[in-house]
Amino acid sequence: MSDNLHQLRCFGCGARIAGTDAQPDFRCAECGDLFEVEFPGWMERRGTDRPNPGALKWLWRERRCSSEALDQSGVWRFRELLPILDNFGNAVTLREGNTPLYHLPRIAKSLGIDQLFAKHQGMNPTGSFKDTGMTAALSVAREREFEWVACASTGNTSAAMAAYAARAGLRSLVLIPEGKIAWGKLSQAMDYGAVTCQLKTDFDGCVRVLTEIVRQAPIYLLNSVNPYRLEGQKTPAFEIAESYDWNVPDHLIVPGGNLANSSALGKGFRELKELGLVARMPRISVIQAEGANPLVRSLAANRGASLEPVEAHTRATAIRIGNPASWRKAARVVQDTCGWCLDVSEAEIAIAKAEIGAEGLGCEPASAVTLAGLKKLRAQGAIGGGETVVLVLTGHTLKDADYTIDFHRGTLLTVEETGGPASKISAEIEKLRRNAVVVDATTAAVFNVLKGQVG
Ligand code: F0G
């Protein structure tokens, strides 16, 4: 018996095709839009394929005690809600998912929001949320007997793809923008054995080149236009709902780059609601960097009817994306859930990142936009002190150590970005900076440093 119950539905024109009929670039042959995975059997109320919510809640929790690889994965543990493979035995897993949901006590206190949590997707095997999507889509590639997989990336997708491809014994091709990704991520692609090309362009340029390549060669595209990636990336929504005993937080705040993650989490919560596992959806807000904010602009200019690409600039290199592929899906999620979409400055990102570090968690710069966005929403009165808020931290702090060191050395931001040494921003930064000092190798010298810290 096949485990496969899905078909693909075009997000633009609604055309439906079998999963195996998708074009190599995953664009609809009719209208050029992206596909979404759907499960027709779920619609029939008494259909035999419609999952039973009570039984699933029990089964998914039971699996956490299992020693089977698939059960230990925080993605495949929920496999009844991602029947995308003919045989679940083809799944390639590194035991991704099951990431922690941390309380943020100090930030919660300073913002006057008691119930403030971080879902830390950086605690995945390759250090980012991409692992949840990669286990799903790469398993499809293996089942369909591809030898090569490829992605264009700002770094994390390539790290995840290279790792999962290596586990599956597939070859992988990575296209990254030269000089514009964090070293930690580049080193991962090399370590896991990918063929890595640094192209003299930006992320959007890498996507253009790769789209041509997959049209000409039998290479399986693993960018997030691949709808199976989103199936894996929807599972943190299940984990979050499960941790609140099948209630949902009032707000979920997600960084926005290529806009697949916000789309996927929205899909996850929507499916839980449709299947009767939760009663409502959280408000989902997407935060972008000021210099890479095409969705913010699109929603402000025309309520998401069209999107004008921008030339992207931000030190949060993971989200340095000017022409996001999944913008229509993400716009729908923000609108359907009554969330917000806003942008934050380079200084706001840097400060938020240091504050998350000071909670003993840390994250990469792109993840910190969530806290920077929350502060703005709180200041605007959009989020109340009694509400429950979950920030999705997408990447591990070690991904981009250069950024962190530059911040603490005081060399990260320009005078224009901080407003000069006497500004409020500079004062906030000075409070958070913990530069490493060089001292003589004597107890007296070290005590001297400590004296400066007391009080
Ligand atoms: N945070 C991190 C750490 C990321 O790596 C990315 C995207 C995002 C947020 C944004 O997620 O694109 O789904 O809106 N990184 C991609 C990559 C583009 O190639 O690794 P998104």
C-alpha cells in the first residue's frame, strides 16, 4: 500500500496536478505561480483518509518514546500529516525537529509581556530551520531516484541540503552569492561534500541561474519553490500547538526572506484547524530587514496584489533577498491571520540579537528581526501584555560568529546607523557589549577586570 495521498495545487490559478507531473522549476505550466501540496482525502468529513485528531495526538506523543529513527524525527513523527512519499522507508532523517520552546524571562519583563517564548529552530542538526524542510523534500528526491540535487542559497539551505544529500548518498550542487554568506554556512556545505559555486551575483541572481540549470539537466531543485520543503517546514506549527496542549499562542513572529517559512507555518496551523486539532490560528507576523523589505512595501502599496523586487542590503545575510519566491503565500498568511508585516533597522536587529544572546540562547542576525519586530508591535500597542507570543528563531548563533564579534567590538554599525555616540541607540548598545579584553597573565590583572564589572 502506498503512503502517498497528495497532489499539487497551483496557488495562483488553482490547477491540480499529480506530484510527479511538476516541472523541474516547480512553476505552474498554466500561470507560472507556485504549487502547494494538498491532501484531497482530508476534505471528506467521513472519508477513510481523514485523520482522527484524538488518535493522532496520542500517537505523536507516544512516538517520542520510540527508538525508531522516523519516530525520533520531529518532522516524521507527524507523518500522517505529510503523506508525500510512496513509502516512508525512503525518508532521509538526521532526527531534525523536536526543537525547544524557551521562555525569555528578561526580555519578557522589559517588554511587559509575561508569556514570551522562542521556538529555537537553530537547535536543528545543521543549525537552522531548513532541516525540517530538507528532510521532506530530499526524501522525495531520493524516492524519485535523482542522483543530483541543487539549491541557490543565502547559506542555510545549502548547509542543510548538503548534509541530507550526503546522508542519502546523493550528489549536491550549491550556488551561493560570492562574499555574501556567513562563513559558518559556507564551511558546512564544504564539510558535507557539496559542489559549491560562489557566483558573482546576489541570491536572486543565483536563483535565476539555477532555474535555467534544472530546466536543462536532471537535477532536483531543493529551493523553497519545491512545495515538499514547506511540508517539512510546517511541522514546527504542530510542535508549538502540542507544547501548548493543542491550544495556540496569540502571536507567532517569523523572519521574512524568501518567505517560505512564514507560508509553511501558516499552512501548518491552517491544517491543524481544518482537521479539528486546534480551535483557532495564531496571528502570524512577518518581519523583514529595512534594506530587504519587498513584502512590507507590497502590502503597504497594494495590499499584496503585486510585488516590486528590491535590490537587497542587510547584514542579516540570510534574509538578503529582494525578489522572494513565496511572497503571495506569505501575504495570504499575514492577511488571513490578521498579522502584521513590518521592517526593522540594522541597529534594531543588532540590539535584539544581543538581547537574545544575553538570555543564554543566541541566534543568527536574521532570527533577531523577530524580537526587533515584537518591540515595535508592543510599542504600537498591537500586542497586549497578557498575550502569548512565540518568536521563531531560525538559525544558531554560531552560524555567523563574525557578526557577533563585530557587534561586541563595537565595529558592526556605522555612525549613521547608530545616530552617533551620544544617541539612545548607542547607549543601548554600550549596555549590551561584552568585548573580550587582552590582559597580562596575572591574578591581579584579571581581578582588575572583574572590579570594573561589579556594581
Ligand atoms: N532566517 C534564516 C536563518 C534563514 O536562513 C532564512 C532563509 C530566513 C530566516 C528566511 O526564511 O526565506 O523562508 O523567508 N534562508 C534561505 C537560505 C533563503 O538560502 O538559506 P524564508
